[in-house]
Amino acid sequence: MRWTFDNIPEQSGRTAIVTGANAGIGYAAARALAMKGARVIMACRNRERGEAAVARVAAEQPAGSVELAIIDLASLESVRAFADSFEANGSGVDNGRLDLLVNNAGVMIPPQSKTADGFELQIGVNFLGHFALTGLLLDVLARTDDSRVVTLSSLAHRGGRIDFDSFWGARHYKPWREYQQSKLACLMFALELQQRLHARGFQVSSLAAHPGGTKTDLQRHNRALMWAMSLLGMSADQGALPTLFAATEPRARGGEYIGPHGIYEIRGYPTAAKIAARARDTEMSRRLWDVAEKHTGVRYLS
């Protein structure tokens, strides 16, 4: 079935947070949810770009609403401030509900750099920042019936290996290696989160998604990749469909991984995606969880 924007169920009365919502897949997902009636909090790092993104969606007069909130996933202090603000102020608008958290924001193969807390940037933003954010928002998610967490992974997870020593920055930095590791960690987190939620009877579902080959600003650090995506990549609107399927489709279940249906999962419409064997390593997943709790200081579902 060609699952498209038209298949997204009515979202009126639902509250969603989408990280990295000022551009690319995050923007496309936030816009689609708002057009279907959701209250969408567009969580962005850059205020100016965030305000411009909110204005673009608002100009289309969506059935729902959009608002800006500032979060820098490269800073655990910023993540905590965002979560505290939502709990204290933002959730009150909807009687303390959060139906959907989309862990979308990310960085891809940047020059070697670190987060404010000293982590290698890609593992810090893509995985550790979202791990902390999810834990800090879990109480409000748990108070909301049938809420979901959708975490973005990538085809690149298949080449990833977890090397805990590299979380603080490898001596010999290899951008692709660190990116693959971060996206493997994201998928392992989504699967482990579902196991822990289910074991404790929480009515919260954790799913993962990947966009296949999509033209976005994420590829800006690699000219060859940008050129290839300009020729072969899908639009951000289509690349966001796996995320939106995982977020809204009634048939989607916790623990599923959604991606494009086409050859090598590069293009197409949402369907079940292939999960690399390493992502199903339960012992490594538990260890990854423990390390993430230690590094972020956020403990939940232990």
C-alpha cells in the first residue's frame, strides 16, 4: 500500500514534540502533524531558524497549531531546561499530555567536535541527548493514553559498532564510523526502550524509523553525498513518511522499525525495515543503556 500524507489519521487533541523541526524531515513531519490537527512543539536549536519554520507552517493555516521551543541536544543542561519548561508550562495547555515525542534532530559526519559535556558530537546529539530527553519526559508520556516515542535511525546503522571509549572522541576521528555508531545506538535504544516499557506495563510505545535516501541539509558536510542525493534522493516530505507512519498509523506497534519499501530501502513508501543483527544484541543494548544513564545522569526504567 502506498501510505502517504492522506493516510495520516486525524490528530486533533494530540500534542507532539518534534526535535530538529526547523528543516528537513523534522520540518516535514511537524508540518504534516499540524496540518492534521495536532498541537506541535517544534523543538529547535537555533531561534531565528525556528521562528522562520514556525511562521512558514502557520502561514498555511493548519488545522492544528505550531509553537517554538528551544533545545540544544549538544547540551544536557539545555535538554533538562527544555523538559522542565514543558512539564511546568507547555504540558499545562493540554491538561498535562504528551502523545508523541519524535527524536529526529541529528548531525551527520561533521568535522571533529564535541558537545558541551565533552562527548563526540554525533553520539552526543543523535543518541545521548535524545536518551536524556526521553527519560525526562517519560512521566508525562506515561500519563497520556497510547503515547509514542519515535526515534530516527538510518541505513547507516548496519555498518555501526558500539565502541564506548569513542563516546568521548576517538583519537583518530572517522566521521562515518562515528555516525554509523550513533545511528546503531539510536536503534538499539528504541528497541530496548520498548522492552522496558512493556515489562513494566507502561502504555507508551517505542518505535524507530529511517528515511532512506532523502535530500536534506543533513548531508552538507559531504559534497559527493549531497550531489548523489540531489539526483536520487526523495523529497523531505516523502522521506518523512516512515516517521509519520511510526508516529500515527494505528497498525504500528512498539518495537517496529519503519523505512521505505523500495530496493535497498533507499526510496519508497513506509514498511517494515531490516534490523541489523547487532541492533538485536540484548546484552550490548543493556550495557548501552547503563552507560547512557551514567553519562547523562538520567535514570529511568532501570
